[in-house]
Amino acid sequence: MFRALPSLLFISLLVFFATPATSHAVVKTGAQVLAEQGFQPLRGKRFALVTNHSAMVGEEHLIEAMHRNGVHPALIFTPEHGLKGAAEDGVHLADESSSGIPVKSLYGATKKPRPDDLKGLDLVLFDIQDAGVRFYTYISTMGLAMQAAAEAGIPFMVLDRPNPLGGDYVSGFVREELPATFTSLYPIPEAHGMTVGELAEMIKGEAMLPGLAQLELAVVAMQGWERDMRWPDTGLPWVGTSPNLAQWESALLYPGLGLLEGTSASEGRGTAHPFRQAGWPGVDAAALARRLNEEKLPGLHFEPVQFTPVRMPGISSDPKYRDREIGGVRIDIVDYRDVLPVETGVAVLCALRAAIPELSRPYFFRGGFDDMAGSEGLRQGLQGGETASAIMERWSDALDRFLEQRRKYLIYPE
């Protein structure tokens, strides 16, 4: 009775396989390691699975692999974008069921499992591919599920997956003592350079959420992953983690270009290249591209473009400047290994704000920008006309402290 659910997932996944493996996989995910053990730690247990479409084990979904081995979740929890990863950003989802398994949304009426949901369970299992960015909400879902498991006295297990940005790229403002929000829940930088397993250990160890001291936490580690690997180096196919990160190139630039969501500039939603285009109506595209190319940002080239965001149901129904032509840049990746995503975003923010008419500048920032940035420092630097390098200097001390703090939680050697 469990076969219908994976088949629906595969239909959805066909949309999101955007980057083929460059070679045979050199990395085994935690899910694959567990599958090769025949899911022994799960046998005889009633467990909840926190997951979505990204939890692939080779060419099949984790639920299908479990089914073949006679192991079935009692309950499924899903994050933002839902089980199939097809809901748009910010769309709240209702509970449902599939093939007799209750499917409860953690991005709807509640963002944390309710006590009644966990009654009679022996374990909560987490397997979701993350994007490696503080304001990407899957890690918030993980932390709140950990908290619920701790409150219920239930062990929590993480099946580890690669950080697509690599484990040695750490950048951006560390979230300051702003009111914690679902999109900025932890005092970590924008790009934290940790796997979800490492981050789970750090969330518990540093008491980033209350009530985790007694949580029984286990991480099924990957095999073959090294900290200097970005996604193409893993040999694994990229499964788009959400509708606008369907392509690996968008995911690579997302930590920086995602900040444009907190501005009135376009981040490329409503086009075929979300987070790989940026612009504003009437901007001199050639001048903007020239300025950014003069920055000599590693691994990138900026091409002047005119683009028109359109309604894309299921991806971006109402993008900024819908059906209106925008002048801007397309960001071409020359060498993914060299790209500095957050620094690129800061440079684009500086160049765009300088390029728009002066009367429009007070309206450049929208609600939530400081929350995404993690600090008022980015906005203040931009408003003060600081260079990108001067703004980056603002986060260096806090970043050094974070790097030292995270060291004891690293599962994979530096």
C-alpha cells in the first residue's frame, strides 16, 4: 500500500533533476549508508520521518527504499514547499495523507510537531537536502523538530547530506540578537559551511534552542565527503531543493542573490534564471555589468541583459515587476570552485543601489532585509555608500569567532 507515494514523488522529481552527475557518485549520503545496512536501526520502531522529495537514495526515494526493505514510517512531516517540493515560497500548506500514511505540514498551522503527533513514537528521523544557507528554512524545521522530540523524550536521528556550497566556505554576517524568526533562527552566518548533521550537533551543543540538553541525538554520517567539495564534486545528481533552486547554479548564487528578496530589486524570479539575474526597471544594463566585471569577482562574468519577469504558476506566481522589462545582469559561472556567493551578493547590492535613481533609493529595502542579513550592518553599509569590501570587513570578527565555535562539531575533518 506504500507504492503510490513514491510514484507521485518520482513524477515531481522529473521536474527538478537539473544538473546531471559529472561522474559516478563518490559520496554516499547518510540515507544510502543506512539503506546498505538494511535500515536495521529502524526495525521494530514506530518512527516519524521529516522529509521531502530531495531524500534520494541512488535513483529511488528514501520511502521507496524503506518499503523494499519492509520498513515503513508511521508518520511523515514535511517542510516548506511540501512533500513533493512543488509549493511556492511562503505558501502555507495543509495536512494530508498519502497511501495511508498521515502527512503533516510543518509549514502551515504549526511549524513544530505537536505533542499528540509524537505519542507512541520511538524515533524522529530527518532526511532533507539543505541549501547551506541560514535563511533557507529547512534547518529551522530540523531544529524545531529536534525540540519537539526532546520535549517528548524521543530520540532524533539525522541522515547526513552534503552542504552544496562545501564545508570550507563560511561567509556573511552572524545573526545578531535580533528577534529570532523562522527564516533566521540561529546565531550562524549566512553561509555556515556545515552539513545538517553537524549543524544539528551544534544547535544542541550550543543551546541554540531551549530544551535540547537531554535530547538523544544521532547522526548517520556520509562516506566519501570532504569539506572542499562543492556539489558537482560529489558526483551526485542535483535534485532541486525548491522550485526556484531547480538548478545547481541558482543554489550556488542563492546565499548572496537571495538577499535581493529583501529589496525592491529583482532577483530573477519569474524567469528561467532565478538568483542568476538581477536588475531594476530603467537601469543601464551595460554600465551595471561593466562595474561588476571591474570588481573581478572570482569565478564569474556579468552579462548585460534586459529581462521581463512573468507569472510562473508553482514557481513564481507574482514576481516583482511582473510583465515589465528590467535592465540588469545575468551572472555566468566560469568556475564554480572559485565563486564567493555571499560576497557576490554584496557586490551586486552595492552596484544596483548606486545604479537606481536617487529618488528611488529610500524604497530599496523592504521588510525582512535585516533579518535575512542577520544584522543591520549590511543595510547601514549600503545606505552609507560603503564599498563591498568595507561591508565585508564588518563581519570578519564575528565570523572568526563562529569558525572557532563550530570546530568541535565538525564530523568531517578540516
